[in-house]
Amino acid sequence: MNQAELAAYCREKGLYVEQVEAWKDFCINANGGVAEQSKSLQKNLKEKEKEVKQLSKELRRKEAALAETAALLVLRKKAQAAWGDHEED
């Protein structure tokens, strides 16, 4: 609305232009913090998702290494049982 339309609207409704402008400012500012907070939360979420992905990858690598080590230990025990206990230290 331009100033003339706003003034006519206010006269028709029994309001003051200052009241309408104050309400307008209040409404605009009331939602201003939400947008900033949303951006911050989205950024934080992306960082956490990246961290989770990296940790999951590292966990899979460590689990594979542990499984390989366990398999080697089992084979070593089976070999010792089959050929006797000739372990050199």
C-alpha cells in the first residue's frame, strides 16, 4: 500500500498509521530470527552428517581390519593344532 491507501484504510478501520506500521515492523522482526536460526541449524546438521559419514567409514575400515586379524588368529591356532606347537619366539 502507498501512503494514501494506508491512510484511507486506517481512517476506515479507526486505526492510526503509526499503529499499522508498528504492527508491520513487529511482524517482520518476529520472524527474522527464525530464518537465521534455521540457516544455522541447517549448517550444523550438514556438518554433523559429514562427521557421521566419516566416522562410519572409519568404523567399517576398523571392523574389516579386526575381522581379518581374527581370521588370521583362527588360522594360526588351527595350523598350530595340525602341525604341533612349534612356535618360535
